[in-house]
Amino acid sequence: MREITVAIAGLGSRGRDAYARFIEEQPGKVKVTAAADLSDARMSEAAATFGIPAENCFQTADEMLKADKLADLMFVCTPDDNHYDTAIKALKKGYHLLLEKPVATSEAHCIEIARVAKECDRHVLVCHVLRYSPFYAKVKEVIASGKIGDVVTINALEAVGYYHQAHSFVRGKWRDAAESSPMILAKCCHDLDILIWLMDARIKSLSSYGSLFYFKAENAPEGAAERCLDGCSAKEHCPYDAEKIYITGELAGIRYGHTSWPVDVLARPVTEENIRKALETGPYGRCVFKCDNDVVDHQVVNMEFEGGMTAHLTMSGFTPEIYRTIEVMGTRGMIEGDMRTNIVKTTVFGHPPEEENMSVVIGGQAGHGGGDARMFDDLLELVSGGGGAALTSIDNSIESHLASFAAERSRLNGGMPEVFTEADS
């Protein structure tokens, strides 16, 4: 396979750490030739790491796209509301794309990106990495084997995690639907994509309920300060205290050796001094009850598929950990999976259950249960023209996005069902 050249638009947590790390691990297969980011520090770090010449270092994706084509492939890791403009210009410039989800923040823009990709004969691989994880690959394999008969219904849980909810959807970049996207799209287009993939059928109709239940001013405890480090008298008993989450807490705190997400979003280099300074002045140090957030903190989606099958998805910010679970109920058996353990249990009716631990398959591969690394390998093969087809496509990804937009409309309309037509496919 020939060496693939890459231009990175956006050096945030995904562009800088997740994908850039895979590039470092595959010398001779892929080379970064250009990058763009608003942060001079991040840009300088990337230039030094990958040997990017000064003339190929840009402040914005738009500036980079005004230059001649600089690579085979562009990673679009810019903010959600910038995806459409960057993707369209990059496709027309001749780049293949690795496009962070969501594809775009409106249905029309999602559909237009897919259209332009076909018109320009370019590959667009959206980061629906869960399809590539050994965990969901095993669930798909068991369904295809016929062991549990025909699938009748699926229950799925997206356990967001209390500190992830506070970090991303209360204090962080995805707190405001107008500035980013509805949470069901930003967080759960992954999960809706998986449900569509496992069902191997189109959604016929859906309904959805949810709200911003807890993270609002009227729920602030007595004595709560505007910022967690401003002498907050509610600090001791508040699990959302920013100092606990980013500095002293076991799950993500720097004192327990955590230096990647979410702490690296606050400051680089990641030191306790820098993190503390960020909490004193930046958005991540604000009281969770006194932010400018408007996205939901819990939501459910009920789906009917063509053929009569049903599915239910629960998204909740009120869980102690970040994980996903799934239950697939068929006419002859059931599959149960939990990504905390990576165990997939299959029970054929009348027989003892069989368990498979997918952690053995994942090994040391990090990121979405090993899905990130596998997707990256598939992408390189696709762009190199080495043959084979990816597990997903821009058209597949659009289906889950249309479902996300429909779920948000239903939620805003008190659970009014949304019916899909042939024109939606």
C-alpha cells in the first residue's frame, strides 16, 4: 500500500490525539503534510511532531483550502457548525475525507455533503467507529449466524456518565444546541447508526421524549457559587465540583495520573497549575447549575423498523461511568452485551448461555472499544485503492443523522411520532 498523505483541519482532542496518534504508530503508511488550527501552541506542537513545513501550517481550515491540494485525505475535526463548509470545499478540491460526526448540523447540509461526495467521486468516511469495535462486530456476527432467530426488538443504553455530561454538555462545547447540535445528534448518532446496522432495515417511524431536567438554576444547592473555586459552600457534597472532576477525582483527575481527555481539553501542557488556572478563568470551572446550557440531560427514542421490528434507545447523563449496553431479542434467543466488561452473552432458548470476552480481541487498542484503530486501517485501505469496502459509508451515516433530527423534532413536539417516507432514504 502506498503512503497516504493527510491534512488535518482542527487539532482538538480527536484530531490532535486520537487520529494523530494512529499516524505516529504507522510510519511509512501515512504522513501529515499540512494542518490548520486556531491555537498557535497546538499548531506548533503538530508541526514539530510531524515535520510539517511552515508554509503548510494554517490558522483555519478555510485558509488551508485556499492553497493547492496538499494531501490525499483531509481529517475534518473542526467544530460541528463548520463541518459543512469545510467538507464541501475539501471535496471540491479533490480530498477524500475522514469526517468527524456529526456530518453537519442540518439535514439539508448532511444530504448535500453526500451528494457532492458522489459528484466529486471522493470517499467520505464518517467516524461511526462503533461498527469497527470488536464488541459490536461480535453482536452483528451472532445475529447473522441465525443463532437467535429473527431479531424482534433491541434495547440500547448510552450511559453518558455524570462527569462527561458536566464536561461536554453543561460546561463544554456541546452545551448549546444552536452553537453545536442537539445532544441526540452529537452523542447518539453513533448509537442510532448501530441500531440501523444491526437491524439491517430502515426506520419506519419514531418518537422521542427528553428534557433538560437537572442542570438549571432552580436546582442549584444553597450557597452555590458562580464558580467551583470561588469558595462554594456546596462543594463538599457536589459530585459535579470541577476540582473533583479534573484535579482530585479518581475517574479523570490529574492527581490520579490522568492527562488525556477530559483534562487535556482545559489546558496544555497538562499540569495541575495549568488546570487550576483554567478552572479559575475558563468555562469548565463554572457551577453546573449556572451555565448557559440548553441541551437535554436525558432522552429516549422509540423506533419501529420496516418489517415490524422495534428498538429503544436511552441516553442519560446520570450514570457513574461512561459505557454502553445492548440487548437483542430474537425469536430463538437473546444477546446481551456490556461494554464495561466487553462481554457478549448469547442465550439460545432452552440452552445455557455462551459468553465471549471481546477484551481479548481488542488487546491494547484504545478508543471506542478498539473501533478507532480498526476504522483508521480501513480508511487507509480505502483511500489507497487497495480494494474492499468500508463497513460504513456517507449514505449509511446520513440515515442515522436523519433519525437524530427526527428524534429531536419529536421531542420538541411532546413525543409526536415522526414517519419516514421513501424520500427520506
